[in-house]
Amino acid sequence: MKIEDKLFLDRYRVSEESHLKIADPGICMKKCGEQPCLYFCPANVYRLEEGRISVHYEGCLECGSCRIACPLLNIDWTFPRGGFGICHKFG
Ligand code: SF4
Ligand code: SF4
């Protein structure tokens, strides 16, 4: 089974409020270099769009990688608020 097929089996209850925030978007473009968040997130949450890093928090798997793997510790990470987020029951 491919990873895309497995991800399709996950279900989400999406909050209107993002639980992931880039603390200082300016340093992403000026100081980060290779912008590894574009590669290490298994759910492709971080994307380079219109010259900045956008955060598609709706698909977050809550694996926690980005809270430690951003080299500038520039991601404010929390779990989604109660009752929201991913449900692995089907995956
Ligand atoms: Fe910004 Fe961190 Fe992504 Fe670098 S890895 S672009 S500092 S969020
Ligand atoms: Fe991606 Fe995991 Fe961070 Fe969610 S917690 S944005 S899935 S790296």
C-alpha cells in the first residue's frame, strides 16, 4: 500500500484555528537556507507558495517532527484543541 493510500484512510475533524504557527515567517525566507520543513513533514503540511511558507494544518498527522526538526525552532507546535485533529481509527 502506498503512503498516499494510507493517508487517504485517515479522517480529520478540522478546527477553524491552526494549531501550527510559524513564529517569524520572515526568517524562513532570509535565514533558513534549504527550508527542510518542505521535505520532512510526512503530510506535506508546509509548502512554498507565492514566495512564502504556507501551513496546511488541516492534514497534520500530529507526529511532532516539526517541533524539533525546524533548524531555527521557528514552528510553534501544539496539539489541536480538544476534539479536533486526526483520527487514526480507519488507517
Ligand atoms: Fe521556516 Fe523552519 Fe521551515 Fe525553515 S524549516 S522554512 S525556519 S518553518
Ligand atoms: Fe507535519 Fe508532523 Fe509537523 Fe504535523 S506534526 S505538520 S505531520 S511534521
